Amino acid sequence: MARTQQERREETVSRLLDASIATIIDVGYARASAAVITGRAGLSGGALFRHFDTMGDFMAATAHEVMRRQLDAFAKQVAEIPPSRPALEGVLYAMRDITGNDTNVVMYELLIAARTDEKLRGTLQDVLTEYSTRIFDTARALPSADQYPEGTLAAVVALLTNAFDGAAIVRTVLPQPEIEEGRIPLLLAMLTPNESRADD
């Protein structure tokens, strides 16, 4: 059966986004030109601009796709936490794994480039606002999230996300397995209420 124009468009955009993510992972944002991305997608040079008005619009779509994949991967990993493992511990390991995967490298590349690229920075602000909101909504639905007041929960989520993101960036240049091994137990100790202190 012949595909509709909408189906063909969706397939082309999907190929472009896959190629964009793979290209940025392999060669970085600075070398991820439209020509390199379309070539990797097996499409003509003008294919990208038939679907996106500007490279900034395309990078916003790339960031949205990274966000979608990361949130899906996190939700899947959290759903697979075995009942025998404390939920918070499982969530922390899931955060470590998701922030350290190749797909998240794309977000780091875009954020670092946006520091000196005003147009990209404006493009990413909306994407990151939505991403932060969705991360918080996901966190609010996790087991034990109700032990924190909403303002505190937002700060805890930001603190953990920033800690794991920072570790993931440093890890590629300076692996520190001895610190990595102790990070989650330390975070667990900090985040778990001290019952004896609460009774004092």
C-alpha cells in the first residue's frame, strides 16, 4: 500500500533526527552541519530545509527528540526496578545510567554550544523549560516522592540531575571509579530520613 505524504514526511524527519543525534555523538555539535547530517541520513542536501525553516529549528527538534528518548528510557528503567531493591536506590542508579548514556551527550553538546551562541541559547530555553517540567513531573510520581514538600522536591531533583550530569561530563575525560562507587551510597545516606534524629 502506498504511503501518504504525511507518512513520508514523518519517516524523513525521523531519519534526519536519528542522523543528527548520531552525528553529534560521533563528531560533536560544531561539526554537525546540515550536509553531514543529511548525508548520514541518506538524503539529499536540501532535505533538511524542506522540513525545517532554519538549522536552529532543526536543533530544537533534535533536543526535543533527545528529551523524549531520555524520559522514555528513564521511565522504562524505573518500571523495571525489582521489588527487592529500595525504590530510591533504583531511581538513583537509573538517573546515573540515563545521564551517562550516549544520547545525553547530545544535550551536553547543545548546552555548551549555547553558552556562546545566542540564537541556539534562545532555542534551547523553551526546550529545557519543558524538559525540566517533565523531569519534575516524573519525579513527583516516583515512590517516596511525597516525603518531600514540593519546593524541596524540586531542589532535590535539580541537585541530583546536576550532580549526575556533571559526573557524566567529567567521566569521559577523567574516570574516577573510586568516587563513582561511593556516589550513590552517599546520596542515599543524604536523602534517607534519619529516624533516630527525627525522634530527638
